[in-house]
Amino acid sequence: MTTHGTEYRLDGIYRQRQEGFLMQRVKLPAGAISAGQAHAVAEIAEQFGRGLVHLTVRGSIEIHWIREESLPDVKRSLGRAGLTSRGACGGAVRGVTCNSQGTTGFPVLESLARRLHRHFTGNPRFERLPKKFKIGIEASTAKKRHLIQDVALVLARTEGCQAWYDVWIAGGLGREPQEGFLLAEAVAETRLIPLIEAIIRVYAAHTPAGKRLKHLVREIGREELLRRIEAEPTAHEELPPVTGLPESLVPDDMDGGNHIEVPFFAGEMTSANLRDLAVFADTHAGGMLMVSGTQNMAVTLPAGSDTDSGRDALVRTGFTTDTREARVTFRICPGSHECIMGLTPTRDVAREVIDAMGPVAESLTWAISGCQNSCSQPQLADIGIVSSRLVTGEDGQRSPRFDIYRAQEGGLGIKTGEALDKDALLAELKRLG
């Protein structure tokens, strides 16, 4: 990457493992993308990224294999489609994620995600932060994703057009996983943006470069952090309620039966796949698609739709769940296939795990991270695998070592195996299964 590498990060761009290639990440509020935008991303991937698209666990889209000279064209193409990558990487407020797609009332969460996305994206007051700042919105605490965000908003109740959220802060994974804690209960939606602003200002003013909010908590303690947040002028400010027409774009699924996930192993799909799904969405799903937290694409058919006909149409288009890989929930980061931080080829190892476990793999949730950054959220899976380091053998070859995390009740997974070579990893997984 050139000397503009730091600036590139704020535009959602990272250097790829392969010399001369870069990755462009695109922010999608609550993972939602219109069919028209999906067509635009497919065209960008075809023209500049070898026709490949990667879906992330935070509901974003990545295009790899981009040359530096193509970056301005990519940015213009995204802009014409109403998409942005600003703050998708680097020290900024990242994409607002939601893992509650398909739940009753998702449009309430999607609408809030869009407002937060608009407010913080490209806002110079909330860029050049010490490190990334992640916001997540959820319908409940069931999937534990509220524990890993810098700010997590969990829907507490709704009355008419108003909503209240429990606010959790200071969670994160990486090399030092730390569960977030409850800052305040039942905070009115009209107070959320000012409160988040106060949290970010405290974070930016008191945290060393390269550290997240969880590190500030470790340094000064919860009580002092709360005192500093309370002292911020906006901490108790209340904005006028939002009025007007609904902002949500995804159809409201009233009974859960109309939400369909289309599986893509490791979140890897082709531009042709994306185009086909965009056509399907225009025809059957109100013109909207979603990137799910399991690195799949999802659609919600409008209420009253014939769900069986919709599923049949997907099969006729070429999408099927009738493979073992499709039936296994396995979150997988790019690893050493493309990521400069990756220590191991994650997709290859994941396939070996699935083959070794057989049908048992389908009854569990899995995640593998190619390094200790834990981008695939292994501490939230039934079984999580982290490539923790490389070891040089007597023959001079370097091979990865793996840690294993097992789910526990109510919190992040705990480490139950450490520094295992691949054979020992597979043997231990078979024993656990």
C-alpha cells in the first residue's frame, strides 16, 4: 500500500496478502442492501475484483483483488448506487450491525440502524478514533452479540412509534476478549444518538492509539468510565422524536416463516450469484436483500406470500441447501487466503473439520478465525477455533497452532484447548462432538 494507507482505511480499504491487491469493504446498515445496489456491487466485482464477493459476519460486503489505480472508479461506482465505504475500516464508527433479521419488528431495528449509519458515517467528529468503534442493534440478548460491541442496543420495549433500548458498552473480542456491561436500561430512542456521542468522546479523549473502549475500562474501571460519560454535555440530551414515513426497506415478517437464508460457504459468492439474488429480490422480496450474521444472504418475503413458492423459485435459480457445507453453520474469515493477518487457510481447515465431524457438524454452530483478531466471532459459537500462532518445525516449515473455545451459559466461550496442531485439533473436535 502507498503512503496513503492510513487514509485508505477510513475509506474502507485494506491491503491484501497478495502484493498489489486491496480489499474494499462496503457498509450496509443492519446488513440490508437493495436489489439495485446488489447489481452495482456485482458489476464492481466483475470489473475490478475477479467477479468475487465476500460476506462478513457483521453484515458488510467485501470485494477483494482490487488494484490501487481502480480505487477511484470503485468509489464512484459505489456512490452512484447510494453505497458508502467510509469508516468501514480504520479508526471510525464501523457499520451498524444487526443479527435479528427475520424477527418480528425487525423494521424498527433497521430504521434505527439507518439513522445511526447516517449520523456517524463520514462525520469528522467521529473519525480518527484510537481504533474501531462498533455498534450493534439486537431484538434480544439470546445470541450474545450484545456482549462484543463497543455499544450494543437491545430492544427493551415499544409503544406506538417509540422504542426504548438497553444500552451495553465496552465489549470486544480480539486477543483479549471482554464481555460488555449494561450501562443503562430502557433508554428512549430519542436519547441514543447523544448518549453514543458522549461515549465516543470519552473514548477518543482518554484512550491510547490502537486501543478499544474495553481497554479504557480496564485502565480506569467501570465507575470512572461512567462518571466521565455522565459529565459529557450530551449524555442526557434528548432529541425530538423522529416523525414521518417509516424508514425501513425490508418487508416485515410477522410470523418468522417468510424469512429465507441462502447459504454461501465462508461467505464466498460470485457476482453472478449476487445478480441472480437481486433479480429474485425484485420479483419476490420487495427488492431487498440482507447479509446475515452467518455470512449468508437472506430475503424476507412480504406478509401473505407463498413461502414454498419462493423457496422453489430459489432452487430453480440454482440455490440449494442440499449440501453438507450448506447445512453447517460455520463463520469463516478469509484467513491466509487473502488477509495479510491470516495465519492459516481458514476455508480449507473448515472443510476438513466438517469432513472429520460428519453429520455431527450440522447440530452445532462453528467459527474459525485465521488469527487472534477473532473476526469470525469464535467466542460466540458452540465451538470456536482460533489460529493463534505459527510454529517453525525441524524442516523449516511453518505450521499453525489452534486454540479451541467452547460455548458457556450466558457469556463468551471459554478456551478449552490451546496450541494444537491440525491433527490434534481434529482429534480433539471429534472427542468433543
